[in-house]
Amino acid sequence: MDSKGWKPKRFQREAWKAVEKGRSGLINAPTGSGKTYSLWIPITRYIKDQKQQGRKKGPFALWITPLRSLSKEIAQAAERYISENDLDITVGIRNGDTSQTERRRQKTHPPDMLVITPESVHLLLAQKGADSYFKHLGIMVVDEWHELLGSKRGVQVELARCRLKSISSRLQTWGISATIGNMDEAMDVLMGDDHPEGQLICSNIQKQIEVRSVLPDDIEKMPWGGHLGIKLLDKVIPIIKASESTLIFTNTRAQCEIWYHHLLVAEPELAGQMAMHHGSIAKPIRLWVEEALRQGDAKVVVCTSSLDLGVDFTPVDTVIQIGGPKGVSRFVQRAGRSGHRPEAVSRIHFLPTHALELVESSAIRVAIERGMMEARPPFVLCYDVLIQFLMTLAVSDGFRAEEVFQQVKRTHCYRDLEWDDFLQLLDFIQRGSPSLRNYEEFKKVEYVDGLYKVFSRRVAMRHRMNIGTIVSDAMLHVKFVGGPRIGMVEEWFVSSLKEGDIFWFAGKALRLVRIHGQEIQVRKSKATKGKIPAWMGGKLPMSSQLSLLLRERFSRAAEGEDLDEELKTLAPIIQRQKEVSVIPDAGQLLMEHFETRDGHHLCIYPFEGKFVHEALASLLAYRISLIMPISFTFATNDYGFELLSDSPIPIDAILDNDLFSPIDLSRDLLRSMNSAELTQRSFRDIAVISGLIFNGYPGQQKKERHLQASARLFYQVFEEHEPDNLLLRQAIFETFEHQLEESRLRLTLERFSQQEFKIVHAEGPTPLSFPIIVNRLREKLSSEKLEDRIKKLQIAYQR
């Protein structure tokens, strides 16, 4: 540091002292402020001490990262420091990319520090002699803890920590996290029942973020909905030209492909300077893009959240966000990719995909000013991950039940675990559940001399291949005929193609030649039009913080005072909404009804995000149907939902019968939604993680429909014969809590009881309802027909 003229910051000095005192804790500091060195320097001192005490074999420290690309960054930073200070310390990387030769070498000659992913830690715990391997481990660092918290990978970290702590009682645990709304809880989850000893170290560095909205010249010509922001493409090109390097973030991989294609058509000279990066593109291409960014060779990269983390983008000076990011933390994280240095300003341009998204831009700027970051609620009682962990211990050297029960009870996730439930899990891995007793393949673990242990090599091998909690949809490789693989698309998209069809992928027009096993073989095409693949899981839930601010900003727009540039630009649309309906204030719930040739429409605007609105629409439709026979179709967006019917919708009956009541919410949700289908989908993931279903050998993964069919069969067996099965209970809980956001829905219904219902009979669709109607049409029409229909609708409604 001295040679570079760097002075340690206060939070770094605090961290060094705390580590030297043997404490554990969590470090919170902005991106690019030197978090890595706040822990790396005391780690090197610890390793030197261990070696001076005669301990020759590591690993002495683990650095757990959520991403493989981040592993490389951390290892390179560590090796630079080692080289500059002439230290005798070795650093190794262990993840899915590590070669078998390197893995064998790491087993016999462990490096002093391992940079590793959560899955690879569990793989090491599954090897014979794991206790001996980790006996000198002294420090465990969990990088980007905010990304792992709130996921089952975070639960894996909790379990790994409790096991490593039982092997090496002096183990110190440190987390590194960006700012989130529940920082104290994040530390509690990481520390487990050691949390009273944890130290939260927050830096006093205030990262400056400059948010600039890309504004249309004429808001009246800006689409009201149904577009991906391409109308403002001309505004983006000058920003790119004025920047040394630019990252363009999109919310989905399909949107990423579309934007890359349109940019290339609009500005052909960007060819060779522009790249694309998302999770389905082949790893060699992604690594090439990351390296090009690092070296400053790429002027523009169109990407998804795959570049939220992982690469130190010092050369990037501009970030553009296409469409609402749906969360403040996600937006701040992306903004931090520019100005990735202490004291540097992070600049981000927000490009709305439709007019009303300008309100989102205004809300995000206010949220950043107020420091309103979202909380990441942790998972609790994940029986599937615990089953996998028990199998890991049984595959290794075996375990004693009482001992492991006490260990896992010390984690945040399993602190409420009951002994009887734990016995059920033991029974599950030993004999299968009661309804699977007669099948030998579920008898994986044997109980010998008080020890639960796996003796079958086949069972052990299949378990090691199954370690992990990410269950993706079935994918097929995209490969040039006689050439390399360029990435993967989902099986369901491939099923919509036939030989000769053109589709766009990785920025190229491709013609499907044939489907061969798990590969689709393609050739380049000169066609200018083709299908764009879509991927499941592209929906992002809007955070409650952003929802709150959206209501506030709309209310401010209605008052017309002290408006920022986004709300001023939006003024003509706001004025039109006021003329044909109203802008609800924070104490009102707006309900619009009108009639078109499509039928009778009822639009309601809670501003709670798409997921909550889907549940609300379904719940209201069900409750109305109990009063009178009526059929609905419904559509949603992040601002509200629409019920559409052939018959007049009884609004008075909705109000008189208190149909927004939270009473009996769970029961009515269960009956109103296709919850069985949703729960079965959750159950599929749980079944794979727990090892109930084998995902297949590498390169021979089972097809999606086969996995779903197997999961459905188990689900039905458990539902009929074992309604108390723990995995079944977990599937129902996760469906309601994580997919339907039941807790948030209940709070929304309680808020309704405090609000005035503002009922408006409109002549036709309003600016607020227009985007919802477009979403419904999108389900029925192809993109070209949809474009035409939207134009006609918008012209008609603007008259």
C-alpha cells in the first residue's frame, strides 16, 4: 500500500484489529473501496503465523465467492499482494472449472488459501478425510454475502460453517456485503448462534451515484407500453460515443439479444467493439468478454445480471439501465460497475421502456438519496438442503445423529428444527419415506455402530455429482456444425423450432440444421429476421420499497408541485390520466371500469409488483365467482391488474362483501390459484436437491418433462399417503412465501382497509390501464401483430 501511496481507511484498520483479536463479523463498504484488502492482509499474517508454528499443510483460509469469475479476481488480487511483498503463501482456486489434475494436487498438497464456491466446499466435505483436511483452517471469508443470503446457496454456507467450526473450533468467520436493508439480520444468519460475538464494521465512505434519465423528445410519441425501449435507441448512441466504455444492462436475456441486434443495425461501426454477455452464452465467450472489458478492448457490452458482480471494471465509465430494475439494491449494484474506485462517481443512465417507467426512475433516485435498500429475507428450515448435507457427511466418514443435530441447530436456518423432524430426515436417507420402503434405490445410508454412513460407491458418486442447490430448466447446447459450442437455450424453446428455422442467439442469426441428442446444430445465416429465444425465470419482483415510492411519486405528480425532470416530462400523460380518470394519492386505491369490444374491464392499481398482483387478481376473481357465476381473464403489470369479463363486473358487490379482506387468505389462495401446479414445480426443485430424483450424469441430463413427470409422481404419492411429508410441507411453504409472496399480499390487503376506494367509470382505457391491456394482448399475438395493434390502440385512445 505504501509503495502505491494508498492509506488504509478506517474500516480497514478496524477489520485488521478485529481479525488479529480472533473475532468474527461482517464488513459493509461500497464497491471498489478496498474490502478485499481489509481481510486479505490479516489473513496473510495469520497464514505466516501458522507456518512459523510448524503447521505445513493448509488450507489455513477459505475465501467463498458466489461466482466463478469472482474467484479469478480474488486469486489475482491475492497473488499480486503476495508477489509485491515477497511472501511464501500459495493460493488455489477450487470450483467447477478446476481440472481433475489440479483437484488431486490440491488434495495432497493443499494451498494455504482456497478461493472456492459454496458447492465446492460441500464437495470437499464429502471427500474421505475431510476432518483432517480442514483441521488447520482458521479463517473463512464469505464474499458478496448479500447475494448468497436469501438463497439456498446461503443455507449451504451456513451448514458448511457449522461443520467447519466443529472441525476447527477457533474458526473465524467474516462476511463482506453491500448495503442491504437487514444488515444486522445478515450478520446473525452468517454467525448462527455465535452472533453475539460478531462485529459489524461499516465504512463511512459515501459512494456518489449520479442517475440521469434518458428522456424522450416528445412524451406523446413515447409508447405507453409493450416495447423494450428501442424507440429511444437514438438517444443511447451519443452516450456510447461519448464514453470510453459502456455497459448496457437489460433485465432479461431475450431483451439483451434484441438490444444487441438493434444496436448493431443502427450503428454498424460498433461491430468488433461491441459484445454481449449473459448466462446462456458459452463460458469461453463470456471469459473473452470479461477480459476484453478488463483490458479496455470492448467499447460496449450489452449484458444481464451476469455482470452485476464478478469483474473489476475499472475502465468502464458509463452504465445504462434499460427498463425498471425493480429493486433499489440491484440498481445501485449496477451503477457501481462504473467509477469502480474510491472517491470516483458512479454514473448510470436510466432508459424507460415506456412512458410510465419515468416514474420508476424518479422513485429510484429518491430511494438512493434516502438510502432505502431492500432486505434479503433468509430461508428457514430447508429440509432438502439438510438432506443433501446429511448425505455429504455420510459419504465422507459418516456421522453421529445427536452430534450433527446439535451442530445444525446452531445455524439460523435450522435453529427451530425439531428432533422428531430430524429423525424423519434420517429415516428418509436410510430407508426412503414410509411410502417408498419397498424400493432399494432409496436405501442409501446404512446405520452401523451408531454411525450413519454410505458404503455404496455408486450412491456416493451420484451424490457428489448432485451437490448444489441451483436447479435450472433443461437446456440444450447450441453448436455450429463442425465447430464450437456457443451457448445454451431452453428445451421448450427448441421444441418450437423445426429444421431450417432462423433464430437469433449470441448476437448471430442462426439456421437450425438438426437436433442431435442434447445439442442443436446450427449454421450462420444472413437472414435479418428470426425468433429470439426466451428463458424462464426472467420475471423480477418489484421490491416493496420501490412500490412505496412509486405511490408517493404518482401522488406528487398529481399535486403538480416541486416536480423533478422525469415527472415534468411525464406531465402530458399525467394530465391525460387526470382528465379521463384520476391519479390516486397515497391514501387512495384507484379502481377503473370501462367497456370495450373485448368486454367489461376492471383495473385496480395497488402498485405492489407483478407477483402480488397476479395473486390478488386470482383471489378477487375467485371471491367474486362465489357471489355470482362469472368468468374472468386477467392481466397484470407492476402497477396494477385487470379483470376482463363478458358480463358486467359487480363492483358494488366487491365493496359490500369486503372481498379484499385478509381473512381466510391462505385457504382462498389455495383454491383460487393453480397452486397445485405451482407447488409441484417447487417440489421438482426440492426433489432434485434432496436427491429424491437423480438429475442425470454430466452430459446426459434428464429431459425437463421427465424430471417434471417424476416429481409429479412423487408429489401425488406423498400427497395421498404422507400428507405430513417434510418435503411436501416445504414445497407448499415455499410456493406461498416465495412465489405468491403471501406475507406481502396480506400486508397489501391490510393497507386496503385504511385506504379510500376511488371508483372511476372511464370511457375507455386510460394511460395507467393501457400497459396492462398490452400485456394481455402479448399473450395472444405475435410481436409484429402486437406492434400494429398497439399503434392502433394508442392512436384511438389519444383522440
